[in-house]
Amino acid sequence: MTGFWDKHIVPRLISAGCSQAPVMAMRHHVVPLARGRVLELGAGGGINLALYDRTAVETVVGIDPSDELRDRATARMRPEDRGFFEIANGVAEALPFADAQFDTVVSTFTLCSVDDQRRALAEAHRVLKPGGRFLFLEHGHSPDDGPARWQRRIEPAWKHLMGNCHLTRPVTDAVAAAGFVIDVRQGRYMERVPRFAGWVEWGNAARP
């Protein structure tokens, strides 16, 4: 049952939940800032594809470990996306790229579900060129006691049902700890989303 759920149901839940109007509104704050050669972590589903500024981005390389989500990304591609976007199998903790290959790394609602958040951020730092940007939009640990208590209570079952998605992981602090320079700390609760799952932080961080 677990294998069927993770293989067939979770990708559908992720695609539906991560493309809701409040989530898409947040994506519009982040994805269009990408420049140059871009790596997108957790790009399965192709939800960000239409948000990139084609005048500023050369190519987007996506990586995702889910066969089903990669298939969804491929199905979402339009003829003009061929040659602009490609997606490959892989995990954020072990990126199959040499050092300093990308101008921008994008991560949207991905760091919650990786097995090792610290390692994934270290890999993002490694593959960025010096001066490159790490654009992130992630939900995580609420700064308020009430929602944070509910996050701790719900997280064990939530992870099991939602493809290893964590509710209590730090976001901006974790990015800073990985060696990125944060321009401005930004965060708020998304509209029409339960507060235990609705705290999001986003930013435009630099690799020194």
C-alpha cells in the first residue's frame, strides 16, 4: 500500500497542492528573478516552467527523483520549451553536476521533503558560480507557538502521507547556515491555507 501511495497518489497530491492559487501567487515573487543558466531542484510537475523570464534565462535544467512527476513536467512542456527546459532523474543531495556550473539555483517547496536538507543546500552552494543566486520559496517551521505546536503533533503522520514532507524544518536560517548571504528575510502565512502548513519563507540569496 505504501509503495502504491507514494508512487501514484503523492505525485497527484503534490501537483494539485503546489499549483493552488495562493501558492502560485507566491511563486510569482521568486521564479521570475532567475537569470542565466538555471538549475531547479524538485522540478517535477513543471509548475514553474511558465514563470521563467525567457529574456533573462538561457536554459533551465530540472532534477527530480519521481518518475511520475518528471512525466508530468514533460507533458506540460510546449513546443517552445524544447531546448529551453530539460529534466533529469536525481536527488538534491547528490547533484550530478560539476562545481560552479549555474548562475541560479531555484528551490520551491522542495527542501521540506529531501532526505537531508543540509546536504541539499550544500550541493546547491557547490554547483552555483561565485556570485550566483539561490532563489527559494519553502514552507517550514512557524515562528508562532500555536501553529508550531500543531506542526510537531501532525508532522509524523504528515510525512508518511505526503512524501516525506516536513513541517518543522527551518528555512531562511538553514539557507544562511549553508553559507549563503541573505538579502532580506521574508515570510508570512499563505492565504486560505491552514496555519500549520501555511508558513512560508522566501528569498534571493547569494553565494559569496
